[in-house]
Amino acid sequence: MDKTITFLEKHHDRYEQELIEILRIPSISSDPGSLDAMRDMAKLLKKEMHSIGMDTARIMETGGHPVVYSEWLNAPGKPTILIYGHYDVQPVDPVALWDSPPFEPVIKDGRIFARGSADDKGQIFIHLKAIEAWLATQGRLPVNLKLIFEGEEEVGSAHLEDFIKANKSLLAADYVVISDTPMFREGYPGITYGLRGLAYLQVNLKGTSTDLHSGSFGGLVKNPINALVEILAQMKDEDGRILIPGFYDHVLPITEIEHDKLSKLPFHPEDFARNIGAPALFGEAGYDDLERLWARPTFDINGIWGGFQGEGAKTVIPAEAHAKVSMRLVTDQDPEDIAHKFTSYVQSLTPVSMEVDIQAMHGGFGYLTELDNPGLQAGVRALKRAFGKDVDFLREGGSIPIVKVFADIIQAPVLLMGYGLPDQNAHAPNENFSLYNFHKGIESIVYFLEEIGGLE
Ligand code: BES
Ligand code: ZN
């Protein structure tokens, strides 16, 4: 193992140069103008997979952006690990708030600043470099390896579920490994054993066929924006509890062991509030902060619009009102069931003078990895070896909906070994990735492959 670690040290600077190259490609999946960049990114990954010594690498078509897939399967009797990541990134708006252009990576204070640096290109690159180091210095890997990188994670992985179902035997594995989550604090490795799910919907209310003069009609018609805010105001009570009938039916409470682990993590509500510019935090009554953030479901209005938005005043009763809403879910809430319950509740609250139309957008289940899973424990040992610190056990409030699909279809536990940081600005201006975590991350994956290769 020493020569592999020495290899990492020797190639330290080259890794950063190569990372810069992949961060230059503006692979924004939601942008129809980025089709070429998406292809370029897929091609670069394929080339990289070949150059690090993987046996096969191919670009596989889906109904949308392609999947890049690669194999090295020369370790008979050893476990097979499927590493998943995404090469697409979020849009860069508002671009004026970036200190440097989002696709011209800059290194400052030990961090690399670029869109996709943490979410998720920097993290998938960790795996590629760890594999390269193993193959270059040992001529083999201690496990069988399959890599799958998709280009649609940031837009809801619309085609990946079908792809996984259609390629079930190709993707067969004993463990799925994903690096697309943050650590809890700088310098301390973390392993994520829980993710929240998501149900995202749009509500459209229509009152009349056209906008109306509020003097000539006000008093005889119901205003759809008034109706919409009245409806949405009934989603939560003042203690932050969600009022959709049956919403909490399948919520699994956290175990005492988990609660114990959570309460040991250093969480300072005042600092947290200050960092986001909030005067104070707010959450559901009766739960600890981290429990609220990671293990309790939420209801949020993501956008609301309708009526007059221009300068000055306009006396109008708008014909329509709209809102986008989302609910972060926890195991074992089913996003379809929740969408259905939300829809019925909104319908029951909609006045007879109004038409309502509700569209489910995307969603996915939450996920929990068993804490005593041997693969998770191998991850914990590897992280500890690389970072030299005890490992934080984390859940995350964010979602990677494809995780549950992998777990169900591949029938393998999913291990979330993430190397981001809480202030990585994912999806926001000045996204960044810690280079310390990048290099330690590579080292930890080198150890992880060894550790998991040692499992029966
Ligand atoms: N890397 C994130 C997932 C994530 C976010 C994990 C925060 C842990 C903490 C991923 O790229 C993402 O942004 N997911 C979306 C999913 C959505 C588009 C279906 C999310 O959580 O909003
Ligand atoms: Zn993301």
C-alpha cells in the first residue's frame, strides 16, 4: 500500500491540473444550449476511464443525456462495487454574484472555485484517481469495479431509473458507492447513512377566464391568489407541524442509537443562523435541530406567482394563481402517496368557485443504510485511516432520489462517502471544493477499495 500512497503524493499537482480541465466544461444539464458540453464531458470521462486503466468504457444512450459506464472485473471471488456519480451541474445564475467565472476554476485558500467542483465532478474524480493509483502501482484492483456516471441528476434523473431497470444484470453489484454529499465539519470525515426523499408539485388555481377590474367585480368573485394563500396557509400549523391528513403515517422515528450519535455532533444554532443571515432558526416543535434537518419531513413553498408584479399599482383580480411546492420526505414515506395526499387535501380546501389543477413534478424516496452494514464499516475504517480522525455519522437533508432505486433494483446497500463541506455553496454562486478533502478523499478511496476487498 505504501507505494500507492507515494504515487498519490507524487501526482498531487497533476490531479489538480486534471480536475481544473474537467471543471472547465459547462455541463449544465437543464440548459438546452449545453448539449455539446454535455457530450464533451461524457467523452472526457470515457477517455479518462481508459487512461486510468479500466478495461472498458462506453457512452450509453438514454432518452436524455448519456450515461458513461466502465468496468474492471478481474478479481474473481471479490465483491463487486458500483460507483455512481453525476457529471452534470446546476445553472450558474446569478452569475454576477460569482467572484470568478464559474467555468474558469480558481484555487484560493485551499479551495477550488468552479460550478460542479463539489457537486459532483470533484467527488467523482476522487474515485477515478484512486483507481488509477491502484492500477498503476499494483497492476490490479482488490475488487471488481463498475462505474456509472449520469448527466441528469440535477434535473431529477428522469431517464436513469429505466436505464437501471433495462441494464440490471450489467449493473449487478454487492455495494453501490456514491460521493455526492458534504461532510459535517472541516477536517473531520463523515459517512452519510441517511438521505431525505422528495415530492415536488405545482398547483394552478383558475378563477375566471380573464383578469377582472377589482372594482367592477370585487365582492362577487373569489380571487385565486387569495384562495391559494388561504389553501397554502393550511399546510402547517404554527408549531411547524404539517397538516396534510396522513402525512406522518409512515414516518420512521430515529432510534435511540442515532439520537445519541446526533446529539454528540457539535451543532451551534447561533452560528448556523449567522452563516445564513437569519435572525433565528425555526423548526418543528419537539425535535432537536439536527433531527429536524435530517430525520423529519418538511413542507416548503418554493415559488408563488400570479397577478400584477410590475411597478406601481393595478386594481385587478387575476384570473390565475400558481405555486411550486416541495416536501422533503423521510423513510418510509412514499413520494407518490404523499403527492396523492397533498392533492386530495388541496382539492378539499379549494373553494367551489375555483378550478384547481395539480401536477406532480419529480420525486423520490429517502434512504437509510444500516449502521452495522459491513460495507459502511469498511468505509468508516478507510476514512479514519486517511483523515486520522474519528468519523462523523451523518444523515443529510438533501435528496439523491436514484439511491433508493439502486438499492431496490440492484438489491445492494448504498454507501454515501461524501467529501464536500457545509459551506461549499452547492447550487449557489462561488461553489467550491476543499483540495485537502480532494487529496484525502483519493487516499480514503484507495484504502476503501482495500478494506472492502477484504470482506467476504
Ligand atoms: N448533491 C446533491 C444532494 C445533496 C444535497 C446531498 C445536500 C446532501 C445534501 C444533489 O446533487 C442534489 O442537488 N439533489 C437534489 C435532488 C433533486 C434535483 C431531485 C436536491 O436534493 O434538491
Ligand atoms: Zn446538486
